[in-house]
Amino acid sequence: MERIRESYRKNRIQFYMIVAAAVFVSLPLCTDFVNTGRDLAASLAKIRAVGAGLFHVFPLRLGPLPKTTYGYSLSVFSADVFYLFPGLLYRLGLGLQSVYKITLVCANLLTAFIAYRAFWGITEERDAAMASTVLYVWCPCRIYSIYGAGNLNEVFAWSVLPVAVWGSIRLFVQKKRDTAVLLTVGYTLLLLAWPVYFFGAAGMFVLFFLLTLRDNLTKQTLAVIVKFALAFIGVNAWYLIPMMLRMRDAGAVAPLLTEHIREYAVYLTQYVKIFAFGGDRVNVWERGLTAAEAVDPGIVVIAAVTFYLCSVFVDRQREKAIDRILIVAGILMVLSSNLVPWDMLQNKNMLFSIVLAMLQTPAKLAVPADVLLISAMGLVLSRSGRLRGWMVCLGGFLTVQFQIGRLLTIRGFLRGEQLDELSQVGYHVIEAESLFWRAAEGLSAVTVIGFLVYWCFFRHRGYEYEK
Amino acid sequence: MVKAGRKFYLFLGIEGLLVLLVLVSFFLPHRTYEYGTEIYFSETTAPSGGIMESEHFALNPGSYRITVDYSSDADMTNTCDIYSGKLDARCLATNGMQFFQGLQEDHFDMWLYRKADDLRLVTEYHGPGEFTVRGFRIVETNACRGMALFMILVISLLVDAGYFYVAYDRKKGFSREDKIVQAGLLITIFYAAYPLFGDYILSGGDLVYHLQRVEGIKDCLLHGIFPARISPEWQQGYGYASPIFYGETILYLAGVLRVIGFDVTAAFRIFMFVISTATVLLAYYSFSRILKDRYAGLVSCFLYATSVYRIYKVYYCESWGEMLGILLLPLILYGFYRIFAQNGSYVPLTVGLALLVQSHLLTGEMVGLFTIITCVVFWKKTFEISRFLKLAKAAVGAVLLSAWFLVPFADYMLTGNFVIQNVSARTIQYRGLLPAHLFLTFFRNGNNVFIDETGMYRTSAMGIGGVLMFVLFCFLYMWFFGRKEGLSETEWTASKVMAVYAVLAMVMSLAMFPWDRIQSSGQIAATLVSSIQFPNRFLTIANVMLCALAGMVVKHAAASLTKKQLAGFAVIAVILTAVSNLYLLEDEMERDDAIRVHNDEGMGTGYISGAEYLPYGADPALFMPHDPKADGDLFTDQYEKKTLGAWVYVENREQREVALAFPLLYYKGYQAYDRETGQKLPTLSDENFEVTVNIPPQFSGNIEVKFVPPVYWHAAELVSLLTLIVFLWSSLRSRRKAQA
């Protein structure tokens, strides 16, 4: 308790700021309606389905929609663990609108706290961590996921993504070897929140590894990676093994494949947009940038990164850690763009199809790129004597004001019964199909218990940053 | 000097090898594919229209020309295009074409970037009458190879330049100031060309008109015609004399890109990027030399490149004439400043004026007006011998450099009767702005330019924007309180002139300015005022003046404010720039439609905007391809439509002259000959201004109709060329002298 109190005392300004940021970004929820979004129906339906199956099946899994097309939310096999909370609220008798809104408020707060901890770990400085957290919570791409797409899986994934990013940076950039647990927790939570973001983050992990190969091809690093991989597979076996078994069926993968996938990749200029106009078009081929979805981390982040690049160009003041993060972010940005001939991978073989299906659209790679850019901005802030946290927060405030205003004023909305009607999508709870499933669940249970035992008896003293 | 190292020669070797490979590919045989598919439609078989597909065919990546053999009873209603079910839309670039009653065969171009095995020709029938496609032929072209060669050369150039940049930086090192300016210019270039980084064109008012101008240059160059005088394929092949009235010098770059093989959209984007970059660099060059301060010049340059007026004209209106005016105005301003304030060289003014005349006469008209005002106000300086000589040299030099354009222009204006000469009754005052326009900060991508009808509802972004108004108020404050720290006496006077001119230009853009009264004062005034069309065009003068003034204000601020005050000033300026200029830029991108034109046939050839350059009385709706039409018993055979001309065999069996009309729009210069004897035949225009040849009685033979520019046009071209050579030679010599 004393430790918590001490931590609060040291971080109280940051605490108020990030709570204010989370509350402010929840502004669109202070209405008597819910903005429509492409995936809203699926999100609501999942809440209903999880609520219905909550005390009947364990672990709870939702099956694919009977009527499959392609694209969002129609997961072949999504873990949906994070739906337990809204499902429980729904089961307790709250209306769908209230459940949805409470979930979003909680997700915003959770995101703020997790992000602060992660950015503190990355930047090792409170002011920079606070600014990064505020801009992360206000990230236009994230706000689009919440209020533009209405995809709760993405919202949950945004909450836990900083942990995975922190783990990767800690291992490969900060070269700290006590990262296996952090990585396991981060990537596990991400996988259970939204596999699509997990695959993006996994790509980021691989890129970091390749980029720092010369430095990190050591026994210690490889040992961390192996530990992480084993722990990750063990913890998630209950989900991964059944999913892979399902993957053998081409018919199950095919509906996830986006037709003409390159049309859903983004223009690089979308990253430097100043104003988020609240559009929701994911296919930018048809009408260009007209009403395109937001994929950028916010102009303030881009400005800070540009400031860093300019200082490298002018004064040759470079920092390896920032450079590495920016290189990986840059690669992810390019991969998310329509400059890459993604269409050459389409309709070629089962492996490519699975990769593309897991990715959904190249645009999803923008999410880890954004988090890395925000991390880089945090590092620039912590290293620069000229930039201040409040400056970037002020800039972020203006842009988020604009985006939220646009979202509230141009998008359609639904209320109470309309939401009930919208959620009549036939998700169903499925039970274990074979002995393999049960064995996988057993493996996961053993690993988690082992993990908890390790945590209780041999846990790390925590990462202390006193700057 | 920085010496090239081993790496450089390695780069050079790789580049040379790549260029060689592409060059060799030009000589590979062009693959040809014939398809005899018969597609037939009639009002009986398809009463409400129909779609039919050819058999599937496979092609390798490359560029192709598809020639369709057909007959159609209707003009421009039936169409065809190439489709693939498997290919990503980016990989198959073509817009197909429309069919004409008067043609039996026509073609269109296609760029294919992936191998495809399910291509098919899809024809759409919309009637009336019968429509038959007898077959089509696909021939590989060199377009893709040309593009590859161009890209390799450009990338090689960039790599080599980058190599020398890095080598120079390592050896001698650029100063901190150099690098800050370079970084600032890069950011400015990015924002100035922001909407061009998509793979499409933003729709705009005059877009198709200017694209047709580029196509005209391309067609002329491909047929060995230089300089272009009449765009041959415009108006369904009738031709349009836009190049004679509307200078196209700078547009040749876009035309060359089309000749190389780029599709319309790619050529547009490269051309616009080059112009945008040139605007930034020229603005920086001019402003930094006026201000004698590189940072202040950079600020002025950024404000100019991202100004509301520029964004509106370049990306919303796609007014290329004004865009080129915006490109050149800083240079002209610098030219005048150099002569009036520094008594320096006349070269910048000469170059600026010459290019302006050859790009946009209306901007030239406005510059002329402000030049007269300047000369009158500063009459003492104007009539100082050395200055007067420099001004005269600049004016005469600009006229001589532009003689190749001005002589044909004057020839047609003096001897012809065109629509443009009959619009002096068109008033402009009602199109003027409201004072509120000048004070707007949040401009949006509206489409209303007729303020008298709908007020400011969805008004177009006609104004100068918040940041430039802020600059003006800052300067007025400085003027009122006599604060001129940081500015020399000359700069202070220049600043006052700039502010006054800016205010004057803004007032002239308003609906309250008595344009109608001026217009009614005489025929010359009526013609000049009417040609302005929109008073908001005067904002282009206000824009350049205020951007230069911004640099002066920055110089003053840097010299007089504390660090904190300066930071506050910068924050206000940045926020105003973001919410005014950059907001408009992104709103354009957010709301404008994306257009992808690949082959010229895809956009049609009929659009001529206000039809200003048509012979007065011509009806362009009647311009449709047809065989030569005679008003008597005339046998014609072996008719072949050529670029700006035609060949045909004729036999006049009558005892009188028979008029033979060709599908060509008559402009002075068309002539007809007997190809065997060289006998000249009387050539004139019929009632709808088609080129008409009077065939003598009992005449038989092959005749050729073609456009032959008068000899004095060629003389004017020679004068311009000689002037250019002398100009370059003397500039080089004086530069060497100065260096020595």
C-alpha cells in the first residue's frame, strides 16, 4: 500500500493529466446515442452472445458468422476474452447502449493507465511518458477505431498494445534481458484482444529483431526470445491450437480474404494529415482520400518526429534508440501503404492467403507504426531540451477537438432499441470439438499456473525509473 | 570541387547498364494480336442498351494500343473498355473510348502492369441505330519502355546528386543555416505538392481544358509539329487554336512526358509536382534576395506556397494559367525590386515577364496595370537614365523572347473574328468578392463563385487567409507606430509599397469596386476589364505582396522582439497557417473527387470551356468526324484524315466549282494543293467554319489539305530564338565578369 501511495505521490500530476485525457476522449459518450460504425453490429452481437454463454461454457469461444462475407469482425476464431466484461454487464441486466458506453469509458481509462506505464518504461521519464500517453489516448487512428469503426476488439487491442511495444523496445533497443514475462503478457493480451493487431505487432517484433540482429544475436537475447515463445505458446495453446486446426480448412480462411487487398492499403500522405475529418472509407482506391479513415498518429507526433529528423540533418544529433524505432515504424508505414504490391501475394497459395487473412488489410500495420511513432516522440521529448510535454499536449488537444467534433456532427447514430435490433447478428458460442482442444486447454492451464507461481515466488522487483 | 570516388563509378556503371537494357528493349519486336470477334447490337436486339464481352485473352505486362474495327450509327454513345476480373485496378490503366458514326476504325491506349489471362474487350451499346464491332487488334507500344527509361534517368540523377551532396557535406560541410534552409525548403515542397502524392487527380473546374492543351502538344510533337499552333485532336479531330491565344511554353514539359509514354494522370502529377517545386524554389530565391535574409525568405516562401489563393487556384480550380502566374510573380516582383530599389540587373524581370506573357496574359494584364502605377508613382526613379534603360531592356527583351507567341496571337486578333473578341459586353463587377471574404480564416472547399446570387453560402476559397491578414495588421501596426527596427530605409519603403499594393489589389477584387463604370468608359477598357472575368484574380497580386511583406515583418520581429515574444508571434502564425492554409488544403483532399484519366480518349475531346478561341459564330456541337462533304456531284476516294490536314482523291464531274468540306475547323493558315502538280486550290470556311476547298470544274487528282503557318510566324520564331541565344550569351558573359 505504501508503495502505491508513494507511486501516486510521485506521479499525481501525470495521473490527473492522463485521467483527464481519457475522460476527454470519452466525450462522444456523453450523449444519448451511439455513433454508427462499420463493425458496431458485430461488437454488439458479440456482447450479447458472450453474455448469453457466460456461465455455460468455459473457455468461452464464439464461432464465425453463419453468413460469411469478408472483412472485419468475422473472425474465424477470435478469442474475445475481453468481451467477458461487457458480457457480464449485459448479463447483469444493463441495456446494450449502457454496456457499450461503460465498456468504452473503462477501455479509455485502462488504455491511459497501461499506456502510461508502457511509455514510462520506454522513455524513462515521467513528463515524456505523460505526453506520449495523452497523445496515444488521443491518437486519431485509435479514435477512429472507437467511434468510427465501432470495433470493440480493436478498442481492447489498443489498450494492451503499448505493453507489447514496450516489451519489444525493451528487449531490442534498450537491450534489457528481463523481458520475457513482459513480452508474454503483452503479446498474449494482444492476441486475446484482437488477433489482427497481434499479427501486426508480431511483424514489428520480427522487424526489430532483424534490424538489431548484429547486436542481439547473443545467447542471452535468444534465450529471452525462446522463453517468451514457449511461454506464449503454452499460455495461448487453448486458443492457438484450435485456430490452427481450423486454418487447415481453406473454406474457413477464404471468407476473411479481402478482394483486391491493395485497394485497402493507405496512402503515405495519410500519416501526415493535420485534420481528421471523421471519414470511414477503408478502400481508398475508389475515391482517393475523400472521407478516408484516419490512420495517423496525429500531426503533433509527426511534427515532433520531423523536428528530430531535422535536428539529425542540421546538427547531426542522433540517438540510436530513436533511429531504430523510427526505422521499424517507417518500414511498417511503407508496408501499410499501397506502394507495396500486395496484390502479388493474393490468390497465390494457402500460406500467403493465411497471412493476408490474418492481416485483414495492410492498413492495419499502421497501428503498430503509430505506436512506435508515439514512442519515438516520447523519446524525442525526453532527450530534447526545447520541446515540452505541455506543448505537444496542447497541439494534440486542438486536433482531437476537431476530430471528435467532426465525428459527432457528421456521423449517423443509433439509440436503445435500434441498437438491440442492430445486434441481431447470429454469433454463437461453440464448445470443444475434439480431444485436441481439451489437451490444448490443459496445457494452457498448466502454463498459467506455472506462470503465476513464478510471479508470486520469483517475481522481478519491478522496473524503476526515477528521472 | 568534390572528386568522385569508386562508389560513384559503381553507381554510374549500374545506371548505364540499366539504361542500355531499356534502350535495347526499344528494338525488340512489337507483339501484335488480332481478334476477329463480331459483336452486333441494334435497337431490335438490345432495345434498352446492352453490354457484350469479347473472348478472354492473355497479355504480358506492357503498354498496348487497341485498334477497334467497327461501324456505329451514333456518335459518342457507344463505348468500349478493357476489363479483368482478377487484376487490381492499379494494374490495368485504361479508360477505353467512345465510337463515332463517321469513323470505321479507332484506337485507344492501355498500360498493363501485371500479366493477365482474363482480359476482355467490353462494349456498351446505348443506341440509337446499329452498332457492330468487327474485330480488334492489339499492338504493343513503347510507352512503358519510355517510362522505364525516364524513371531510371531521374532516379540515377537523384542518386548521383545525393552522392555529391553527401560527399560535399563530408568534405566541406554545409553551414547550419544552409541545412535549416534546405530542411525548410523540403518541408515547403512537400506541403506545396501535398495533394499530388495520391495516385489520382483532384477534380477541378478547368482541369479537362488544360489536359486537352497538353494532349495538343503531345499530338503535335508526335507528328513533328513544333511549335504547336493548333491542337489537332481537340473537338473530335477538328482542331482548336488554343496554343495561339493561350501560351503553352511551360506546358511543353507535360507534353514531353506524354510523348515519353506516361499516361495522363502520371504526366499530370509529375508536371504539377515540378511546377509546385519550381514555385517553392523560385519564391525562395526571389523573396530571400528581396529580403536579404534567408530565414525570412523561407517564411515568405512557405506562406506563398501554401497560400489560400494558390491552393484554391491550383488544386480546386486547376487554373493552370494562374498557377503559372503564381509561379512567376515572385520573380517579377524581385525583378522590379532589383531595378527600382537596387538599380541592379534587368535579367530577372525580363525572364519573368517573358514567361508570364507566354503563360497567362491575364496575369500579365494585372502586372501591367501595377507596373504603370509603379512607374507613375516613382516617376523620378523611373526616368533616371540607367533605370529607364533597364526597364526598357526588360520590356523589349520580354517582347522579343515572346515574339514567336505574340506575332501569331496578334495576327489572329487583328485579322480574325473570334469569340474572345466579342465578349466585351460581359461585365465582371457582379462577380466581385464581399469584404467578408478578405477576413475569412476557415476556408473550405466550396464551389460558389457567384456571390451576387447565393452570397457566401458554400463560397469558394477566395481570399487571402488568416495568416496573411495577420501579417498585414502587424505591418499596419508597425507603420502606425513607426516601428522599423531590422529594416533598412529601402526595405521600409518597399514594405509600405507592398502593403499599399496589397490593399489596392484586395479592394479591386471586391464587388464594390466600380468595374462596370470603368468598363463602360471605352472599347479598350471594356475589352481589358471583360477579359479579367473574375475580380478575385487581383488577389494574386495581393498574395505575392503580402508574402513578401511577411518576410519584412519577420525581419522586424526578429530584430525587435524578445525570445518569448517571438515564440508567441511564431505560435500565432503557425496556428493561423494551419487553420487557414493547411486546413483548406486538407479539405480539398477530403472533399474533391478522385479522377484517374489514363488515355486521352477516356476524357473525350469536346470540352473547350468558354469556347473563346472559336471563330465567332461556329457551333462546336456540330463538330463530328465525317468523310469530306461536297455540295455537288463530286467523286471522292482514298480519304485519309491527317494531323491538321487530310488527303483525298477527288473527281469533279460538274461544270462548276464544287465546295468540299473537311472535318477541320477553319483557321487562317489552312491551304489545299494538288499533290501532283502543286496547284493551290482556294481554301475557305463554310457556314460552320469547316475547312472547305473549292474544287475547280472537271478537276481530278489527289489533293492535300494542311495547316501552313505564315512565313512571318517563322520569322518571329527566329527572332525569339536569336534573342534567347544573345540573352543567354550576355547573361553568361556578365556572370563570368562578375565572378572574375
